Amino acid sequence: MTGDVLVLRALGVGDLLVTVPALRGLRAAFPDARITLAAPAALDELAALTGAVDRVLPTPGLGALRWTGAPPAVAVNLHGSGPESVTDLLGTRPGRLLSHRHPDFPDLDGPEWREDQHEVLRWCRMLACHGIAADRHDLALARPDVPSPAGDAIVVHPGAAFGSRRWPPGRFAEVAREFARAGSRVVVTGSAAERDLAGRVAAAAGLGEDAVLAGRTSLTELAALVSGARLVISGDTGVAHLATAYRTPSVLLFGPTPPWRWGPPPGTGDRHVVLWAGEAGDPFADAPAPGLLRITVDEVVAAGRSALRPVVGA
């Protein structure tokens, strides 16, 4: 098939990375098509590393899809359960729409939406119901063609999109200080908006200003950093998915969303240590989830020591 395949996933870094197997399944199914990913413009660099996307159509969220030209031959809803995402894609007048079913669109074929499955598996199963095979283990990204800003470092990432997923910065600082005292290079990452948070963590850990990489790396440079890191320590956020994509050892602090929904998928090996207190809650709350707060500094340090990758050349 020639023509366009339009894929909607207008979300964040982690949201993109869990759809990599589905994107590769689409690439294999439509090798001669141009695959366009409707996603935030900032994800263009990461999308290129999947090897499955020809271009990113800047789309900051639902209701913002602006498709021009001939209707796509196939539109694919990797965004959500609808109805907004379905409406956006139907507005492009596709020849075929691949999606989950929704009661507002009785003529739309597809599987029922299920809450009780891993996010990677969700999209692979959806495509399978439409006759397209996708390998849920195919999560790896290409390594960026840029040097790491801090080779062989331990990456501490204290931020997250919502307060419910943010372990207290003082605890991240204690963890960072322990590994720095043991002789490891520790850097603190985050977005530009999280630079103050990263600075506070670094200062409390006794790290220098050069350890604060928040707001100083592009997504490509962040990917290079994670791909060459000795260890990643973070909450349930995009950097955790980068660690999975690059098979980098990690300690991941989960709460209030359970790791069986968004953690490293089954089959990714034992290099990722997931800490989870078993208490689900509101993922959009402002305050850290009670279960997340039950994870201690000693637990994180012990998990990190067990997972730590040796220094290259040591």
C-alpha cells in the first residue's frame, strides 16, 4: 500500500515509547507508505530513533490535529479510547480507521478497551485485532548519533508530570549523596521547568552545579545520556521508559499507578528494579501518593547497588 498512514499519539515521552512495538508493526505492515505521527513537536527527535516514523505532524493534544492534503489511506488511533481521538481522526476522512470500539461510533470495528492490561500490550493487541502483527518485546531505540553529556554516570531524575508520582526531592538527594560518596558520578536530569527542582536535589546532595543537566539537554542528548548510563533512578516517567528502551539498569519508584500498567514490560529482564508498595490511587493528584511515600531511601540505595552497571573499562 502506498499513501499515508496517520498515527495519533499526542502525548508525552513515555507515551510515545510504549507504542514503539505498535509503530514498528505498522511499518512492517505498510512498508511503502509514509507514516506520519501526530504528536507534540518536541518528540520529533525521539520519533526518528524508532526507525518507524517518517515525519511528525506537530499536534499538542486532542482537538489540535491539522491534516492537509489527500485523506490518509489508514488512520490509527494509538492515543486513547475516544471519543475525542476517534473524532479527530475521522475528521481527516481516512480510507480506513484502526481503533478500539466506542459506543458513540457503532460502525467502528475494533477490540473493547480494557483497563487491566499493560500499555505496551494494549496497542499490540489492538493492531492484532485489525490483522497487523506487532512484537511487544520490540522496544529498543536506536542510539543517538551524539555524545553523552555524562558518560557512565548515575542518572537521578526527580521530576514527574504530576505530584502524585513525585517522590520527595529530599529523599532523591539522600540517594544521590550516597552514590556520590561511593565514587560514582551522579547527574540530575529534568525538563527546563524542573531545573529548580534538580538544582535543589543536587545542592542537598552536595553535588556541583555541573551535575544539574535539567533543561540543558535536548531529547536526543537525554537519550544518549540514558543509553550510556550506569544506572537510572526515577519515578514513573519518561526517563524510566528510556531506560527500558536502552536496557540500562534502573530503579523505578512506582505509585500511584501500578507497574503492571506502565512499568517495564514482562520479558525485559532483571536489569530493572521496580519498587511498588502495592497501593493504587489518583494518578492526577497534586500530593505524592501514600504508597510512593512508603518507599524508603534505604530501599532505593540497596536496589541501586544491586543493579549498578560496572564502569566501562574498569
